[in-house]
Amino acid sequence: MRLSRYFLPVLKEPPSDAQIVSHRLMLRAGMIRQQAAGIYSWLPLGYRVLRRIEAIVHEEQERVGHIPLLMPTLQPADLWRESGRYDAYGAEMLRVRDRHKRDLLYGPTNEEMITDIFRAHVGSYRDLPLTLYHIQWKFRDEIRPRFGVMRGREFLMKDGYNFDVDKAAALHAYNRHMVSYLRTYERMGLTAIPMRADSGPIGGDDTHEFLVLAQTGESEVFYDDRVTALKLGARAVDHDDPAAVKAVCEEFTSLYARTDETHDEAAFAQVPQAHRKVGRGIEVGQIFYFGTKYSEPMGAVVVNDQGERVPVHMGSHGIGVSRLLGAIIEASHDERGIIWPEGVTPYHAGIVNLKQGDGAADAACEGLYAALAAKGLSALYDDRGERAGAKFATMDLIGLPWRLTVGPRGLAAGVVELTCRRTGESEEMSPEAAVDRLAQIYAAHP
Ligand code: 5CA
């Protein structure tokens, strides 16, 4: 993309009502525009990152055998009357009435609807295990929407639902979700710690939240800091092997890590003092096992291998897709702007032309742009007639992890400059070497 033809409405002054750094940076970098309290338009740069995050979520869900579908945002109230949640959900639910005076609601989550789909089409244990998920907009009429996309009213969520014949199989699905979530967050450059949590209006006994440590997080967290060093890395985990999956979950949940809702002072006191940490975190996902809470009242039953009709065991599993943009920026920025991890960056590299209109510089930039594209790498080329300082400031603000700087002086010596946004370190090399280096870097971030 050439910046002269792009739509990147950067702001000079951050609006005064944006309280936290991620919200300020998303507005300054022209990523979002607020349309009403907690409701945002996604401008091109923000939308590009949002789609990147969605793509990673899809890839990691499909990797472990979960199946995507798409349910609507509007749901009939009658489904929620069956589960008893229509009245229980309270003022957070946005209720609508259509022209035929039928009650609808803008879905805050989809347990009822997915249970309806399941009961209509599945009747035998032979069709299990089954996990269906979608990425769809949700609406929760939060009393205090704030911090930009972090606590919106309309927000994008990945929500998945497992159907299993018994509790043991459903707990395997729970563990499989935990492992796939760990991989999902790692690919986004995040350390998200699974913490035992409270189930709230979703219900159920077993639940973990995934928290990204950040001073601006809304949850208070208590943890053994050795948990922050755990990494899944490139290891292969057989997601169909319950013991292997459980072993990974145990590794990630045996050290103390809890939110204030489930915090236990006596257990926390057992953590060696040097590792005992209290901090704040951003909840970027939550997994639940709730057994037959929805399948029983809604009649989602299967015939098991004994010929008996039994309600299916279920769980639901959510990732805050739009919230993740805020969480990633909270975890990765400096005083000049955003620093995108390679896995989610909107463009792989920025190209800054120090002397637009200079024949050699223009040609070298066009050459780099094409050579990157040939390797499957996207570039944002600043081809405007601006001063170098202004171009650098824009690149730093929008946070592309790698910048190529091209100018007549370097070209005379046959080199361009490759700069790492995170460390600020620059290296001069031939344009070909720079393209090869970027291809190598991104090979590790598919
Ligand atoms: N049905 C379950 C799991 S699918 C569910 O709704 N879980 S949840 O309530 O925990 O939401 C899942 C994730 O959505 C949360 O972990 C959080 O990251 C994100 N989320 C929840 N509320 C908001 C909000 N108001 N704004 C942005 N993201 C939110």
C-alpha cells in the first residue's frame, strides 16, 4: 500500500477523554473512530489488525479440529426463555422488538442458539465429540464502557461450544481449548496466563480466565511470577490425546495464579516470598465447563453406547478478539507509539523514501515494494513528499516492526537501512539482503 493513496487519518493530539495508552494510540494512529459510547468504526489500519487477529484465531481453532460456522447477531427471545436466562441476564442485554411485535435480542453470547442447532441435527453419541465456534459481534450494554475497544458495548468475540457424551470427554475438550488458546496468544506475541476464575452469568464449575499482565488491567491478579516464564513454543501437542493435553494444562496451571474473585490468601502464602506478585491483568479469554446446564432444560440429548438418552455435556470458550488489539498495545508500545508483534502487524514492513522525486530513490523503493510482495510480504510505502522526520514519526506511531529507509546517499553506496522498531537498532545492507532478512524473520511468524 502506498501511503499517498491510503486512508490513515492520524491525529496530532490524543483526545482528552482517552484514559489509557492503548485507547490513545488507537485513536492517534487512525485505527478506530467512536460512533457512540462503546461502539466503534474500524478504520482501515485497525481493521487490518483485527482481521489478522481473526485469522490467527481461526487457524488455531481449526488446527485442533474445531469447526467454524456463523450465527446471527440477533436472536429470538424465546430461546433464552427456554434456558431461563432471558429474565436473569438483566440490563446488560439489549432487547429489541420487530414490526410483528416479536421479542429479539442482540446476542451477548450464544449458548442457547448453538444448543438449538445441536438438538435439531444431532442425536447420537457417534456424532461426538463436536466443537463448533464462530467469530461474531456481540452486544453487552455495559454500564461503564471505557478504555476504547477494551470494554466496548459492541465487540467482536470468538465463542466456541463443545458437545461431549460425558464429563470426562467434556473435560478433555476444556483442556484442548486451554492448550489451543495458549498457542493463539503466543502467536500474537502475548503472555496470557490461565487463572482460576469465577463463572458469572455463563454458569458452571470449572472456568479459567486468560490474563495479560498490564498496569491498566481491570482485574486484580495474584500469581507466582515463575508462571510468566512458561512457553508452549513450537512443541507439538497431540490434541486428540487426553493425557498429553492434560499434562500441558497442568504445567500451566500448577503455579499459583488467580484473579481477586477466587484468590485464597492461605494458598498464596505458600508461594515463596520472592515469587509472590500482586498486579493487574487484562482478561483476553475465558473457558467454561458447565455440564448439562443448557442441554437439560433445552433437550439437547444423544443416545449413548448403552442405548440411553442422555443430555450432552457442554462448555463454552471465548476470546475477546477486538479487546486483543488494546491488550497487545498495552503490552507492546513506547513513548513514540505502538510496537506490533510480528504475528499481528498490519504490514510486514514500512518503506520510507527520504527523497521522494529522486529518480534513484523512487526506483529503489518501488523495487523493494515489489520484491517484498514477491515473497508474500506486505509493505506500507511512505511515498508522500513529507520531511524525513514526519515520515519516521508516522511509522513509529503506527508501529510496524521493521522499517526500510531509502535515500540517495545510501543508494550511492548500494545500501538501504533496516531498522527494528522495538530496539531502534539499524543495519545497512543491500536491498536484496534486506528483503531476504525480512523473509527469514517472518518465516518464524506464519
Ligand atoms: N460464552 C462465554 C464464552 S464463549 C462468554 O461469553 N465468555 S465471556 O463473557 O468471558 O467473554 C469472552 C471474552 O470476551 C472475555 O474474556 C473478554 O476478553 C471479551 N469481552 C467480554 N466483554 C467484553 C467487552 N465489553 N468488550 C470487549 N471484550 C469483551
